[in-house]
Amino acid sequence: MIDPVTGFPYPDDWVSRIEDDTARALVEEGRAVLTASGAILRRGITTGATAAASAKAAVLSFKEAVSEVNLLLPCEIRVAVPVSGEEGQGRAVKDSGDYPEDRTAGLIFRADAVLEGDGIIIRAGEGIGRFTRDTPRYQKGEPAISPPALECILTAIREALSETGYPGVSVTLSVIGGVEAGADTLNPKVGVEGGISLLGTTGFVEPWDDHLGSAMEDRIRGADRVVITTGRIGLRISRLLFPDHEVILAGSRIGQALGALEGEAVLCGLPGLVLKFLVPDILKGTGFQTVEEYMATEEGMQRMQAILRERKYPDIRVVIVDRHGGIIGDSR
């Protein structure tokens, strides 16, 4: 059995511990994660995918009331998402799966659609944050909607237009309670105010608990060549850069992952988590609020190169990449 989201082949002894056929189906479909103990943890849906579900429901509801939509996620997996859609308004509730620390869990995502024109217009309404300053990827005033999330929303609306036969639509997205939730997240620290961000590289929210931490360590100990990475973008790029290695997603648990190593390995990912792990106070005295912004400057790049030359972990090759897959730093 292979996880269709990450490509991880589950060991046979893990699979043998599954006792419920329904749970097995969720794992096979990618909706859940199998752990070493046989426990199954359900994946949630990202904010971007939830917004997409509400948008699709809004457009479909011009024909008839909608209670569920079939949604194509950025990872190319289709999921059925419960919604409420009627007379051009769609609603979807954020499902966090088995991820108890999700601040956006239970928030209501609303889409108000108006049939007009021959294309698609998306507007960000109340509860969706906006950038308060220019960043390397966004301009001041732009809504905090990541490219994968935006494409997921556009795909959902295109499918709804195709099903209904309408030529064009304007959709305004909003999140009830998003202003308060956004203030409790990291958004203010990265220059986003007024709400939450619509995100989601795969469309799934990964569950996490001690079982998954143990599974990560088991995979590291059982692999001959290991690449530890920090996120979904790093996972994809690492597999391309190191096709003969076992690529293991550690998220923010880099220290735990390195502790399970019994030899040499590669740490590969975007600058943020990797550099903050190597030098936790890297931004102190720089005037920058995020590593990404700092790395957009010559000073930041020089600091990164100096950190890599220090070789804090001699047995670990550290490879820093950008979002397009280019290597911008290598300790080798």
C-alpha cells in the first residue's frame, strides 16, 4: 500500500495492523495516514481547498441546491466535501482532520457568486488577510492567497461553470471569524492583517502526533540514503534533486529527525525552517520579520553562505533551495 499524497510505501507490518475496511479505504484514497501502530489519522482540508469547495457550491447552486461537491485538490486527488449551496451562495466548514492545533478548524468559508461576463473574477472579502507591505512574492494590499490555493479555487469554479453551462461568474470569498483567527496565527508576523491566509500545497492538512513522529524516525533508521526536508515544496524538489535517496518530511521537527540518524544525510528545503533551525536568532538585528524577506537581500544571502560554511553538523549536507527548485546554498 502506497500513500498517494506522499508516495511513501507503507511497510507490510503496518498494513497488517489495520482492522477496519473503511479506515483502510481512507488510507488508500489518501484521506488518512497509517501509522506504525496501525492507528489511522485522518487528513483535513486546507483553507484554500475549503474556499474552493464553497466557491464551487455557490456556482452549482444557481441550478439547484447543493449539499456536497467533488473537489480536485492540488495533489490531483479528488475528495467529496460537504457544503451548503443555494441561490448563488456557498458555504463550507473547515475540516482539520486529526490535527488538534488547527486554529482555522470549524471556520465557515462563504462564497457569494454573481453570474456575469465570460470569465472568472475572484474577490477576497472579509476574513481573508491582506499583505501590509511588499514581500518577495506579494505586493502590499494583495490578498493572502497562495498560487496553489488560487489554482484550486479557479479549477473548482471552472468545473462548476462547465457543469452548469454558464459563461462567466464573479465570486467573492469570505471567512466568518477569519479576522479573529488570523490574529491568532503567524500572519501578523509575516505582514498579513485582517484575516487568515488561503493556503495549501496539496490541499490536505497533515495530521501529526507522537505516532507520526515515531514513524518518521523508523523511516530514517531504515533508509540507506536519507534526505530530510521541511515541507511539501521541499519534498517535491528533494525527490527531483536526490532520486536515489529516501526523502522524509520532518516539518519543524528537524532536530528529532537528525537525532534518529546513524550516519550521513542531507537536509534540504526552503530557507525559512532550515536556517532558523541552524541559527534560531538569524533575524535578530536585521530589521526583517521573515527569513524569506531577508534572503531577498544581498546581506541575507551572504549570511546564509556564512552559516553553511560553518558546518554546524559535519555529517549533514545542507542544501537550501528556492521555490522553483534552484539550489541557492549548499554546504558541500
